[in-house]
Amino acid sequence: MPTIGLDFGTSNTVAVLASGRSATTPVHFQDGNGTLTSLPTVLSFLDKGAAKAPHAEVGPWAIRQFLESFGDVRFIQSLKTFAASAAFKGTGIYGIPFDFEALMATFLKCAFERSGTVIDPASTRLVVGRPVEFAGYKPDDQLAMARYRRAFQRLGFEDILFVMEPVGAAFAYAQSLGEDTTILVADLGGGTTDYSLMRFETQAGHMKATPLGRGGVGIAGDTFDYRIIDNVVLPELGKGSAYKSMGKVLEIPPNLFSNFARWHMLSIFKTSDDFKEMKKLLRWCLEPDKIELFIDLVEEDQGYPLYKAVSETKAQLSEQDEADLLFTPLGSNFRARIVRSDFESWIAPDLKKMDLVLDRTLERAGLENNDIDRVFMTGGTSFVPAVRRQFSERFGADRISGGNELTSVANGLALIGAREDASDWALAA
């Protein structure tokens, strides 16, 4: 049976096709700027008027539609973050109600159309990765899985298997091993950090995997991005400034700025009570220019451009000791020099939390650091030097491996789906 391995990520989505037990082909997305195998998980809707349904786009086409269209555009990002939230009931888009399932199905339908890949869902097995721990406040795993399944069923898929994302990465990596090995997979993505401990053994030419333990935490690349925002950008937008009330000088409530920690919430924030309160405070602020700039950024939907600028600066800090954050909406001359050592001090508490979760994961499995033969790091956040250094200091640099950081999960999922024992690797329905 043809198989698709789908890694539906907070920041990027990857799909891989498998037609046999060892042959896989990434799904490519041909953009004018080149060929993509990792599609940004963003969705936009262009208002076509009351007589027509809004026009949906995904990935780079959604970004261009959002930035370049003269008409009204609704932009949605980090869709995965809503999956496990019972508080998210849906949203209206130009008069049409969309629940989570409709948004996810729209994203995937547009993605496959943009790839030009012809798929018959009824005769194709879909193997979908899920995080060990979903991001968000009090995430409901069962709700997320039910929403995923309904979204795929709307597209016509019937044979659907769910596999832990780090298990997919572990399986892809294990193909290159020539001996029995205990592996720790650290899947460091945009929304979550997931750990999976597995023992791979070969018996009579057949690979067998025994799960030993797993753990996760809702801290990853997006959290690191926010540390840059919090320390460099928000002071320019009024965080830490004050206002006058009844003869007293008071600090503007810090929680009014916290939505910048959740990119996907910025478009919703401008209709919130907190944003209305911010506008009311403006006339009493001691630094009104900063608060006016904050209000303009929110009203002009500058969340995604800011996210891109910060992510690019973070990527530069993985290669250089210093990098400049440029973001013209803060002023044509705005330029903030960020030193890697400062960035690492900002994320140090997050790294400690990630390390404590790994402690608990190993402890529950009854394993010590020395019991781990290989550590496979995957996901975009695995490129951050402080993250790699933390693992190297713990396990030794000689045990750390990587490669295909953005596609390894989907590749492993596709390979699992092509096996006769695929259901043995999957989670219970």
C-alpha cells in the first residue's frame, strides 16, 4: 500500500512518500524561489466578498498573499498549537465558521495541491507523527488526536496510524546502524522538545524495537524566539514603562505584552479586552510613542514578519558570535546587536527545564547516561549551539549524531507505514 509519512509541525510541515520498505521520496513544493521539502505551517485566507468563499493559501504563497494583497487577508500560523486546546472552539473567517479540523484539512488540501502530488486517500496509508507532549496550557492529548483523525477523514483517508514523532526519527536513524543499539532521540522543534528512548535489535534479519521511555516539555524554538523578543524588542514597545493614575506612577501590566510569546495569538489579540485596555492606557502613558508603536504593530498584523526577523537572527547566532536584529516597523534605523553569550544567558532557564525533563525520562526508564549508546538530535532547534553543547557535555560528543534534521521524522514515519508490522509501532486508536 502507498504510504505517506506526515510530520505536521508547529513551524514547518514535511511529507514523505514510501512505495516500499526502503524507498522513500520527499514531497516537494515548487516555489518560484526554489524547491521546498519543508513547508511553513501557515495558512491565509483572502476575502473574495460575500458571494465567494475566501481564497486559501499555504506556506510561502500564504505569506505573499498576506504581505502583498490589497484586499483583506486573515493569516493563521502555528495551527498545531490549537490542536489540544479545549478553549479553541473555532473561528469565523469572513462569515464562514472554521473549526480546528476544517483549518487543518484546508491546510493539507492546499499543500498537496501546491506540491502537484496526486494522491488517492482511500488507497493510501497515512502515518502521522504526534508530539510526546502537546504545547499549550493544560493540553488535552485525546482531543488533539480526535481532531487530527477527523481532519484526515475529511480529506478521504481511511487507514490512519499515529506514531510518536521521536519514534519516527529513531526509526529513520536506526536504518544506518549495524549493531544492537540503545538510542535517545531528542526531537527539538518549534513548539515542543520530545525525548524517546528505544532499544533496536536485529533478529534473523528483522529489526525489532523496544520502547524504553519517553518524555517531553512545551519548550523549544518558539520559546527561544520569545527570549529575544522579551529582551530586545518589547522594551522598544513599552514593556517596563509606566503610566499615571490618580496621582500615582504605575508600571504598565507586563501581561499586556505576553501575547508576543505566542505568535499565533497576535491576530486574535487585537480583538481582546487586553488590547482595548492598552489603548485606554495610552493617554496616561509616560512614553506614549512606544505604546503607539506597540498598537500599530498589532493592528497591522506585524506578528509574522517579526517572527521571521527574530528566527533569522537566531539562526545567524548558531553560526556567528554576534548578529543584528533588523525590523523596520520599529524604525527605519532600528538595529539591535545581539551577542550569542547574552542569548544563551536568556535561554539558560529553559535549557535547565529541558534537562530536568530528560532526567525524569531516564529515571522512569531505569537508565543512566552511560546506558545510552547513541543520541540522535533532530528538529530545527537542535542547531542551537547551547543545546548541542548541553547534550555533548552530558553524553559525550562521540555519541551525538544528527542529519536530515527537518525531514528525519517524516522519513521514519513513511518507512514504518510501509512495514507489515506498522500497527505495532503505532499508538492505540
